[in-house]
Amino acid sequence: MREPVMRRTRSGCQNSFQAPARHHSPLAKALSLLGVCSVLAFAAPLPVQAAETANVLSIESPKAVSSLLLDIAHAGKRLVAVGDRGHILFSEDGGKNWVQARVPTRQLLTALYFVDDKHGWAVGHDAQILVSEDGGANWKLQYEDLEREAPLLDVWFRDTSTGYAVGAYGALLETTDGGKTWADVSDRLDNEDGYHLNGIAAVGDAGLFVVGELGSMFRSADWGQTWEKVQGPYEGTLFGVLGTASSNTLLAFGLRGNLYRSADFGSTWQQVQLLSESGPLEFGLAGGSLLKNGDLVIVGHGGSVLTSKDSGRSFTVVNRADRASLASAAADAAGNLILVGQGGVHTATPTGAEPGQKQ
């Protein structure tokens, strides 16, 4: 089915036309995408200079821990979570107590990534990129592009110098100096229709992999310098991609419980069957994590929590009693899961169930 959408032009807006229907993340990763009418600036010959820190701070609120959160990651032993209104929270005790960080934005933040216990980056709406050098306690604005009027949706760094951010309308940004400058390298991808790029991940002993709208897939065997378009197994939107502890092995997931596994860096795929107590899982899947012990966890709509101990060949499926949509997950030192999404932070057993919930 096709539906009218507004398309961007360099001079502004043009009339609606028939285009493939666009599906968006179940947790508002692309809230600003529907009905967008904007001028998008493409890469200049030289990298774009980092933006000056805006004189706007996120609002400190005791309710931040229960507000919409879209990603969580480890910065060493510390947990850091990002989400609505520029909220960034960190916990020193495995998610029991949270402190709100100082953040120079009130925009929705969609994803974050730490390369070590100190250096991390977060991305979000207005194509903003923020950096922390103290484990997530304080943040600076490195980059923004207000003219895009569209978000960045994921970020990955190889080390403290080289990193990539992906987002709406095929955005691919690169830095080689720790984020002091960012270059738009979207033209490295064979993505002339500008499909939204929702996730980027490293695949062990292979390279980088990107997934997005309408089943689009791209891989890079040289860690971001050149990219190859991949024929994927699914024509619906993919919201996330996750490398496993096994070489060349990854998972891609998205709408209606669709989850696919590849053991050859995306050349071939097998669908992973997901069965809940009520039958085949049909909730959208939004995010996932590779835990330190090699286990995998993927989360999504309807309180869905999927866990795997065999590198993604099979999953145990739990639907939490609160049915809150979930966006990302991490684990504490004891193996219990710390989940984020609607309603903020949720604690869970290693299978994803609420404490006391029948598993």
C-alpha cells in the first residue's frame, strides 16, 4: 500500500506524491519524521566543524527516571541511559539509584555508545551529537544540524577517534578525531531513495553493518570506508542490528517480531522463530544488547524480552506483565536485566520477567 508523504527539496517543500509507506520505530525514535518539510544540507567538501555548546540545559526532574528512555549502556561499571527532553541518567549501583547528568539539550536523545569507562557519545533529534569524557556525568554538544529537522538514530565508535552516526533520510556521519569534526559521508551508501537508517553495529571479525527502513541493509568489511548494499530477507522496516559473540554472526530485527540471523556477515539469513505463551510473537522489536557473558537480549513492544544463550540460534520469550514498550537493555553484575523504555527504568530477572512474575 502506498500513501502520500511530504518530500524534502533543497528549496523547501513540494506537493505530496505517492511513495512507499514509511514505518517508524515503536518507541518514537523517528517522531519528527512524519510530515517533515525541511531543507536538508548535504556534506560539504570539508568536515563540518563541531557546534558550539548551546546555552540550554535539560530540565532536572526527579521524574526523569520514569520518563521515556530509549537506550542504556555500560561506561565501565556505571550504567548510563538517555531519552526524552535531553535526559541522561547514570547509576553507580547497578540501576538501583540514578543521578541526572548535566546535558546541554532538551531534544529527544535516541542512542548512546561508550568505548571505555570514560568516553561516550549520544545522538538525537536536530542531528545532535553529544560527548562525555567522564563516564556520562557531564556532556558537551559536539555537533548539530538544525536544517535537517530529522534525528540521528544510532551511533558506534571503534575507538576514541573514529566513529559513525546514522539516522533519518539515509544520514551517515563520520568522525576521525573523536568528534571534533564530523563529515557527512552518506554518499558512500547505495541509498538513493534516502531510506532511514535505524541501527549500526560491529560484527566480530567482519566489519560494520547498518539496517533501516523497508528492509535496507548495508555492510562494510573495512570498518566504514566502503559499503556494499545487501539483499536482505525482509521487506519491512528493521529497527536494530546486533553482533553476537560468534565470528561473522549478527541479528537483524524489526516489525511484528521479525528476527533474522546470519552467520556469514549478511550473505545468507535464517529467520528465528519466536514463540510466546500465546503463540508466535508479533510485537515489534526495538533494541538489543550483547551481554558480557555472551548472552543476547532483545526487547520491544508489549513488554517483550527475548534472551538467548546460543548466539541467537534460539530465544526464550517473556512478555512482562506491565506490557510497557521497551527500547534497550543491559545487565547488572548479578545478571539481572536493567530495561529502559516507556516508564523509564525497569528491573527484571535474567530472563526479563518482573521479580515475582511467573516465567
